[in-house]
Amino acid sequence: MFAFYENHQEQEAFRRMTIQNFDFPSHLHKETEIVYITEGRCILHIEHQQYELTKGMIAVIFPHCVHSYHARFDYEATIYLLDSVFLSDYEALLTAYCPETPIFESSVDMQSLLQQTEPLSPTANYRQYFLQKALWQLIFAQFLQVLELRKRASENLSLTHQILIYIDTHYREPLSADSVAEALHSNVYTISKIFANKIEMSFPLYLAHLRISHAKQLLETTTLSILEIALQSGFETQRSFNRHFVNQTQTTPSLYRSNYLSN
């Protein structure tokens, strides 16, 4: 009876993260991303547009929209990542449309509903699943009252878009600029030029950012060993994982997990 629920439990249908002065390069993913600013000022780039968000504002980023975070000012925010299963009534809309202006001031009702959302734990039952899904359906219905939508462009995706989608799908696998170029029928020079000029980061560093972001999620939500997390995040060795983790977070994976669990 509840096989559908149990299958989707394994897909991390909803994640919530608290961030502070978060700085992250251009990327995209299949989830819908909701950003709620709780303190300070945040600079977001979404699909070639720059937006400045202040306390109480919300940004809604539809699936496969390129976006980046810039910590030019101090800020704190909560990020919600929702798989399409949590917004099943809106799946066709999320695919075919995107917001004309994806930011707005939150209402008291929106803030109250967001506070009621809770990520599903591995032990969550079907009652919690359906309650959380219903909450997100209601929250998104409120979002649509303030968002102006426009039809997505029907032309072929740019090579930059294709690169980001491909990497988002394969970053936990062995990956190189050569293999990306081959998969997309391009060449390494073009791939490297796009990373230098449009993403403003080298391919290896960008790949490490995605892998460390995934590893942080596993450190926060699982009891996997550090080695298992390193391998599941796409690193070939724990040594390489530790080096990149320290470079990006200024702490070790073990200390990161300890600090997270103690908060």
C-alpha cells in the first residue's frame, strides 16, 4: 500500500539547509530551490540577472535554472530543495515556465508555513510524508499568487546549460573535462573557456564544490564513515576528499559532523 511512499523516501524528496555568507558558483539541478533570507543581504544571480535579497525576502528557483550565490555582504538564509514528487501538482508548470521576477517579500502566512516544514528522516512514516507534501503544495500555491510566470524559451539549450546539466547528473562518477567534452561532442578547449569566462572557476574546482556540497549533506544526515562518504561523493581517495573539504570549509569532515550534530 505504501510502496510509493517508501520508494520516494530514498530519493531525498526534501532537504533543508541553513547557510551563512554562502558563496557558490553558477550551477543548476533538477530540484526546485527556495531561498528564505533570515538576516542581512544576499546577492543571487539567476539566469543572467542579479538580485539583492534582504531579510524576509524569498527567491524561488525553478528546476534547471542556472544560479549562483555571492557573499558580498553578511547574510543568513535557509535553503529548501524539493524534488518534483513534493510538487507533483505543479510538475508540468515547473518544466514549461519560469518566474519573470523570482524574488518577493514573504508574508506572515508564508513564514508560518515554512516554519512547519520538516525534512523527512529515514524513520519518518507515511503520515509525516503526506503532511509535509500537503504543506509544500499549499506553500507553492501561495508563491504562485505573487509570481509572474513566462514560457521557457523553446530553443536548444546553450552549451553552458548542457555542461551544467551533464555535470549535475554525473558529478559523483569519475569525471573529467575530456569526458564531458566527449559526451557533449565538444572539445576540452571550449569547455575550459566556458568555465573560465562564464563560471569563473576551473573545471576541477567546480567539480570539487559540487562533491563537497553532497558530502556535507551526507555528513549531516547519515552515519556513513568518512571513507564511504568520500567515495559516494565522487572522490577517488579519502586523502583527496579531506584536502578539498578543508580547503572549502576550513575544517575536517569529522569536525564538521561533530559541530553539526552538537548544534
